[in-house]
Amino acid sequence: MVFQRSQRVAEEMKREVAEILRNELKDPRIGFVTITSVEVSGDLRYAKVYVSVYGKSEEQKQTLEALNKASGFVRREIGKRIQLRYTPEIVFKFDESIEHGAKIAELLNKVQAEGVSKE
């Protein structure tokens, strides 16, 4: 039961955080950000928001720093939008899975191109 509730809260937080980042935050360091997933602890007090950032590694680092500095604002906005007893403490984490998937796809394409050239 607790697991289902934390999943529902995580999905709602994902939707609301994306809305806040898109419409409320005006920090120029925040580039093109995609919320990939949200993990909420069982007691609903902590949330890890995984983000994917488009750009170079320096831009990604600056964006992640800006998001973590804005976490208090995001938490306050979440508290206004979602009715919970405790608003989760938010930590933004960089999600490397998309970058990793793109690297694997690139390697597969390279192997396939080499296989075609050998024939």
C-alpha cells in the first residue's frame, strides 16, 4: 500500500515539477531540461528528481547546480499544488541513462556499418 502511494505521489510530483520548471523558473543557467523520473521515499519525506539535460557537460553541470539551488522554491511550489502532510525534500540528480543509451546506439550503428563494409 505504501509503495503504491509513493508511486502516485512520484508521478504527480513529476508532472508538477516539469510544469514549475517550464513556467515558473527564470534562471538563465537552466537549459533544456527533461524530468525522466522521480523517486519518493516510503515515508514521503524525500524525493530524488532525475533530470536529463541537453547540452555539453559544462552546461549540464551548471543546470544541475541551478536546479539544486532552486530546490527550496520548487519544494514550496509543490507544497502549494499537492496536498501532503509533509512536502518532500527535493534533490535533483543527473540521469545518465539517456546519454548511455545514445552511446550504445552509436556503437551498434558503428558495428553494423563495419559489418556491411566487410561483406
